[in-house]
Amino acid sequence: MPSALKADGITVQFGGVVAVDNVSLDVQQGTILGLIGPNGAGKTTLFNALTGFVPLKAGRIALHGQDVTHLAPHARVRAGMGRTFQTERPFEELTLLENVLVAAFLREPKRRHAEQLAMQVLEQVGLADRHDQPALDLNLARRRRLELAKALAVQPRVLFLDEMMAGLNPPALKEMIGFVRELAAQDLTIVMVEHIMEAIIELSDHVIVMANGHVITEGLPREVIEDPRVITAYLGED
Ligand SMILES: Nc1ncnc2c1ncn2[C@@H]1O[C@H](COP(=O)(O)OP(=O)(O)OP(=O)(O)O)[C@@H](O)[C@H]1O
């Protein structure tokens, strides 16, 4: 299977804090990588490093063989990265279609094509029938789906999902798991930071566990969550 995302020796330092220390990963096309670890482990920082939002102290990143290490976030979008943000902030006065259009224009300059693309992704996340409503009225589950639609509107080859499942009620969680599974089935490569273990177990092909900026173990989801080192990292030594 071809490598979709390959990162070697990623290191990020904030002042005296090494938030991510020499982390490497290799994600095969069409697979889902789950990134877990206790609060402060460095997951979001790694995510931001991969997508270009924080500078690297060391390391290299390749997307489908293209070196993107020194590209700015918008250039990584053009190279094929899409991402969601932990705190979704839609333009509340704009309609759902307009919100997704803002993202679609990053990849598709012609308005008619961008609109088609935006409607298509709204359809994919089950929001097409609300496309002309303002984002202001959306509940949490629909805001998340809108966030997913925005990330999909840049037509990514590798999609980064940052805690998409947090706070969802059981039906909405099931629905979101279904959307993500469907995307991977369509050969999209997915990297997800997630605290909800149900989602990690159901979706991940491979799991990386971080603590204190390091990878402490990796492997199949059911194996890693039973690893004593992982349990200790989450619960502490006592
Ligand atoms: N902009 C920043 N400036 C300084 N330190 C930071 C910055 N961002 C993160 N850190 C520090 O880097 C470390 C890793 O934080 P990070 O947010 O990446 O962890 P996380 O695993 O995503 O945690 P959570 O699960 O709570 O989101 C922490 O010690 C944090 O305080």
C-alpha cells in the first residue's frame, strides 16, 4: 500500500517545553490513524505541526511522496491536506452553503464549480437540506458535521480530524463514526486525535499513543488500550 503521510523525527519546542519529541509516523492510503494520549501529551501540537500551524524544530513531512515540511498551511491544503479544528467556529451569520464555499474556494476558484462542490459535501454529511439556513441555529452535532464538510470541501487526500466526537450524544456519535468510516472506505486517509475510545476502537487501523511529547506505544487499537504503559499514562503511577 502506498504511503499517504510520512513524518520523520517531528520535534516541536515552545520555549523550554519540548511538546513533541522526535515523533515519526507512516500512514498508508485509505487507512485511519488514531492518535491518543492523556491531556498535554502533545497530540494537538503534533497535529498542528503536520498541518503547518506550528513550526518544527526538527523533522520532515511528506504527503504522497511530496516534501511539504516547509509549506505554509494554505499550501499544504493545496497539496492535499484538510483539517477540522477542535473548536469549530463557523461564520454564524452566513448560511451553511456560504460557510462551506469559503473552504471550497481554496481549491476551486470558479464560483459555479465551488458551489457544486460545496453542495456535494453538504450532501455527504447530511446537511444539504439546510444549506440556506444560517450556521447560528445549528446544534453541536450539526456544527461538527459542518466542520467536517468544510474540511472535505478542500478535496483532501489526507484528512485530519481534531476531537470530532467530543461531547456528542450516543446517536450523534454513531452517526459521526459512520461518516468517518465511509470516508476511509472511499480511500481517503484519515488522522484523528480523539479521546472517545469507542470511536478509536471502531475506526482506527493503527493507534499511536503519546505521553509527554513521546510515542509510548503503537499498534492495533484493542492491543494498545490494554497495554499497561498506556493505562499508567492515563491514570498515573498511583
Ligand atoms: N502555544 C503553546 N505555547 C507553549 N506551550 C504550549 C503551546 N501549545 C501547547 N503547549 C504545551 O505543549 C504540551 C502539549 O500540549 P498539547 O495541547 O499538544 O497536548 P494534547 O495532547 O493535545 O492535550 P489535550 O488532549 O488536552 O488537547 C503541553 O505541555 C502544553 O502546555
